[in-house]
Amino acid sequence: MSATAASTVAFESRFATELPEMAIPWKAEVVPDPRLLVLNEPLAAELGFDPEFLEGPEGLPLLIGNAVPDGATPVAQAYSGHQFGWFAPRLGDGRALLLGEILDADGRLRDVHLKGSGRTPFARGGDGFAVVGPMLREYVVSEAMHALGIPTTRSLAVVATERSVQRETALPGAVLTRVASSHLRVGSFQYARVAGDIGLLRRLADHAIARHYPAAAEADNPYLAMFEAVTAAQASLVAQWMLVGFIHGVMNTDNMAISGETIDYGPCAFMDEFDPAAVYSSIDENGRYAYANQPVVAEWNLTRLAEALLPLFDDDEERAVALAQDALGAFRQQYSAAWLAGMKAKLGLDSSLADDVASPLIDEVLGILQEGRVDYTSFFRRLGAAARGKDEPARNMFPEPDAFPAWAERWQALHPDADMMDRVNPAYVPRNHLVEEALDAATDGDLEPLRRLLEVVTDPYNERPGVERYAAAAPESFGPYRTFCGT
């Protein structure tokens, strides 16, 4: 079925055309009776779509790949990946399709991509489908991340398929339509390298440079310059995750985007009580991707990317390795600088404050948060009131109130900027108990809790009356939390 989208959006197939060795043309499974659950109207308009068209009988098939727009060549993308440290040479989109690329209102090229659209040749025994809960989780969390100002793929729509999908129980099926700067991953480069085709590796790198880092093309060593840019982007991204207490949950190399966007929201969560060892993913049994490990894993993943790119850095392997090591050496400094600058802002401290003054203060407050099992998001938001002279809301969060005042006295002596703190410390994040509440209700057919949650978390810095429960910690009855990837 062809669709000439009445909204004049022109699709392209650059990835499919330029990298055919990494793209298997494929069709989404037909959905006889699609039903729209949620549509991101502002994003639709940003992409040039008429929201009314997407909601209608021609638009819904486009959102699930059953109507293929002119110019589009839906493909399953090939990539490799280290999954929990173990290398899999052939992963790829087992239940996903890249519909194509479009130019948004600002002239940026964006991927339009499906999850849950059916089995592909990369399915590896999976059924290729997705269910309502995990697809809505990605919608909620990715849009919350966007509202927080953190680079991310975004969610355009979730469409119910009315298909029963077997997991631990039978659950209602759904397809997520998401948008990204691209879906190029560390695993994409690993795939090209393990194929032993240096020409393919070079074309993939050229594609990535044109797509994301055009300035690298002018460098003396364009491929090294691209790698340096990816390293800087990841250092900044992971620092931003850490600052808001976000835990990705499954930082495999196939889940690290070259663009520096957050991608593949599976068993993700926002940290409740501050705990560097926090793990929510049910499959991360050894804590490889725990909160505090995320910068270490990012550097590990970048090392795998460097290994894949070595033949492009220099014909001499020894020189190539030396160049890679130098470039990788920048990550820790870049990450530390981004994180420290962010923590200074969270505490309302002037950016010019000496690091040797700020760092002990930061370390101490994180220590007392951990010891007191204090809610991470609420503490920093309430600290803004303390900067205005109202200590009680923050002080009362500690089981031993004496832990806070001694630290607060030294902090307040630095004259923290409360307004700056309110601009960077969110009042609302997708709290795990509220996400589960909304997903459970949506799975049962009630979308109202989801709509209310989205309204709040997509305006995270604007504290307002009437939504206090969205800023509150989980009740004790919620118990230990575990997330699942939904496959």
C-alpha cells in the first residue's frame, strides 16, 4: 500500500541507498484495526505532519508502516553489539524498521523508525512484536528527557494493534513510532568492522560525518575527528543522565547512538533514593549498568568504537592505536568537567567557584544523601527553598536531621543562586510508581493517568499546585522496583 501523505512530508531513503549491506528491505506486519493511543502533536508539527492526517484513516497506517510513503524504503538495520560484555556479531533490528528520513521544519534530517512492527530476518527467535506498556514507557520517558533538555530520540506515536502478544501473560500489542537524528550505533561500526569490509566501514563513517559531524570532514584526519566528537557528545550525555538520576538500564554497545542522543528506552528508570549502586533492570543481575557505573561503561563502549575504527585512523596499526588512546583519554576529563559544572548549578554555585572548593561540598552532600536514603529529585528541588532561607523542607528529608545543617551552613555561606537552582533541578520526573500506575491503567484501556503524567513531566521545572503527588516519593507499599525490557 502506498501513501502520498497529504501533509506534503517528503521521505528519503539515504541509509538504505548508501549502505545497502547494512539494510534489509522489509515490510511491517499488517495491522487490520489500528487504534491510536497517543500522538505527539507538537513533534508531528515539527516534522511537517498535519496531526489530523496522522489521526485519520490514511495517517494511522503510515505510523505503523502499513502505508509506505513515496520515497521511503523500509529496512531492518544490521548492527553488532556487546550485550552485557559479550559480543554478538549479528544483532540488528529484530522487531523494528527504519521507514526513512525526513527533513524537519529546521532543515534537520530525522529518522522515522518503528518498534514492534513484526519479525525481521534479525529476530533470532523473537516474535517481533511489542506490547502497550513498554512502548508507552518509552514514549513517557523519552518525552520527559526531551523536556529536561537531554539529547534523546523522541516518540511520535503509540498505536495499539489489537493483537494479543504473549509474554509472561497475554498482553495487548502496540507499535511505537519514534524519531531520531539517526539510528547509527557503536554496534553499526562493529558490524562493518567484523564484516572485514574496510570500504563499507569508510562509507559508514562518511555517512555518519555527513549526518552528525560535518566539521570533521574538514579535519586532517576526518575519522579521528568524528571519533573525538562522538566521545565529547557521550561525555556530555552521560553527565546529564547522572545529574538528573537517570539509569538507562542496558548500555550495550548497540544501544549507544553515534549522535549523542539517548536511545532504546527498555528497563530504564529515574532513581528514587540516592544510591550509587542503584539497579532497576531485571536482567542486570550483576549491576554492570548500575547508576554509578554509567560513565565507566560509556568509556568502555567508546573503546569498542575506537577498535572498530582503527583502520580508518591510520594505515599503521600501532599509530592508529596511539591516536585512539589519545582521543579516548579526553573522555574522563570531559565527563568530569560536565558533571562538576552541572553539580555546581544544581547547588546554585557560581561556575567560577574553584573546583577544590566545590568538589568536597558536592561529595559530602552526596554522602549524606546516600546515608540517609534521601530522595534524589526532591532533595535538590527543596534545596532551592533552603537557598531562600527556608531550610525545613530539605532538612526534614533526613532521618537524622543533624546531618544536614552542618553541611548547609557551609553551602549557604557561598550565597547559592536559588533561581538558577530552580532552572536546573526538576520538580517532576517520571517517578517509577507513577509510570507503572499509568502503564497498568493504559494496558487496561484507561489512558487518562497517562495523559496526566505526560502533562506534568513534559513541564518539569514549573512547580505548580494541584500536582503535588507527581513530586512525591513512592509509598512504602510500592516496594523494591524492577523494570523489564518487554521482549
